[in-house]
Amino acid sequence: MNIYYVTYCLSKACLGEISENFSKIYWSFDKYKNITVYFYLISEIEEDVDIIWKKYYPC
């Protein structure tokens, strides 16, 4: 699957539905082929940060 398509699907599914404060999604790849996804916020609002942690890191 194309990384651009995955980014498009994530942005459509996540950015507007979770919070209006989301602005962009960025990817990071390391030498071990691990992928990190960054969700950038327009402004840092503690509630939005908590929402991200609860939705994507439920443990």
C-alpha cells in the first residue's frame, strides 16, 4: 500500500473526527524500519493531547 494513500486515509478518518485542532500528519522511519506517526496540532490544548493518548495508546 502506498504511504501517500495511507496518509490520506488517516487524515480523512482522524483529523476532523477527533478534534478540529489537528493540522497535519507526519511519518518518521528509522534504520530498523520502525514507523512513527506524528499528529501535529494547530495549538497545544491539553484536552486534545489527552484524546490522542486515549485513542491511540489505550494501555
